[in-house]
Amino acid sequence: MRALELGKPLLRATNSGLTGVVDHHGQIIASIPQFETAVLRTKVTPTEGMTPFTSLGSWPLYVYVLWALTLSWVLARRQQGAFAISSRKSIITIKAACMFNMPDA
């Protein structure tokens, strides 16, 4: 996954786990099974350029989470009646009464 995010080949070398090479498309090119002693030799093609993850990082995720939390808060407040239409009508009625010097309704 990291190779796809960054658009670069991934070389993983471990003492006891899996050793392998993943190309910039996320395909495993070569690997050595776990707990085997061996030398892995393969060719790696370097890549140039940047992916959206490289340039933006995790910021789109943070913006989406903030948007989702804000939307959830607004919907919860609306369901509790915080944004009720009846209170808005009374404010409009009071403003109209003040504009036309009408007695209180």
C-alpha cells in the first residue's frame, strides 16, 4: 500500500520476517519466504514525480472528518429543535410589528 501511496518502489529487508520488493504499482516483484536465509537480487526501476498523497498527505482526511463532525452536530441540534421554524416565525412577526407600529401579536 505504501508503494501505491508514494508512487515509489518499496524495498523491505528483515532478519526473520518477509523480505521483498514491491514496484510502484503495488505488485510484488520478488520475495523470500519467512525464516529462510537467502539473498534477494532484483532490479528496481526508479520513479519520478509526486502522487496526490505525497503532496497533500493526510489533510483531505482531516478536512473530511471535521466536515462530518460538523454535519453530525448540526443534524443533532436540528433534531433537538434548536433550529425550529416556529421560533423563526415569531422573530419575523416581532420585526414586522416593530416596522409597522402594530400592537404586539
